[in-house]
Amino acid sequence: MANSDTPWGFKPLFMEEAERTAQLLPITINYATSLFTQDPVTGVTAGTIERAPVTGAILCCGVILGIYQQQSPYSLQITKLLPLQYYVASTATIQHFALVALDPDIFYAMQEDGVTTPLTDAMTFSNCDVIFTHAGNTTTGISKCEIDSNTMAVTATLAVRLIRPWMEYYDIDAGAYNVTNSANSKWIVKINNYQFQA
């Protein structure tokens, strides 16, 4: 049975842990890339956040849990922040914020893209970069970021650490549990190249 191709970005394995360390961070004004829930982000010198690139050489500070637009009169009070499904690229000059899980020890569930060479059980504890082959879902607001299986190596600067296949995951679309050593398998990962690491 093949795994269904249903990427969802970095899904916190334990949402309570992710929410406990989340901080509201400003998105770069007029940022030219759409942002979705469960996208990885990086802090930039402007004091704002942007989507983390596919290569781990640019450090990741955390994962988006929610996106908000500032309302007039401008204030950081929660009553002045409008929840959005996703951030639309180049959204004028209105300030937007993302609620970002910042704990480096959070475990996430991710799908690997399985292009050319699917990940195997023997690759546990190796590292990979991530890839944005598919645009985020504008209906659900969820990221479609995936593990880039072709980048698997022990290189320290790769974006995610493979902890183990997510064997407990039941794939409703496929009607079976997660099939390891196969394209689109689901994995438990951690951010490997973390921006706030000492």
C-alpha cells in the first residue's frame, strides 16, 4: 500500500508543548512570499521573520502556529489582531504577525517528498534539508513544506534531524499505517540548525 501524498509542513507532535513557548513575532512588511501555518521561519536583521529557506545553512528559529493582521488603531493587544488563514505575499504596508513555536526541543511530524530516493529506516538520526515543491494550501492555511529526501546526509548544517519514522501514523487516505522505506512516508523530526542555539 502506497502512502498518500499529503504534506503539512512541520506539525507539532505535541501542540501543548509548542504553544507553551510560542511568541508573537512581526513578519517583514510587504514580504514577497506567502506564509502558512506550520511553515518554518527565520529571524532577519530587520527584527522581523521570514520563511526559512530550503537550506539549513540559514538558521531556523521556529514554526508558525498562527498568523494575524494588525487592526487600526494599531496595538499589540490581542483584541486588535485579526486571525488570518494565511499571509498573502506582498500585503501592502499593514503589519502582520505570526505566533511562532520557538522551543528547539519540540518534535514535529513531517512528510518526506520521496523524489528519486525515499528515506529508509536506516537513515534514522541523519539530517536533511526541507523543500517547498508545493505551495501552501490557501483553503486550510496549512504549509506543504516537506523533507527533501535527496539531501539526506550527516552534514551538521542541514535543516532537520530525522528522529524516526512515525510508525503510529494511520494514513486515512491510504487506508493503512505509515509505510516506511517508501515515498511520502511520515517522519518525526527536530529542527537541526537552530537560530537561537548557544
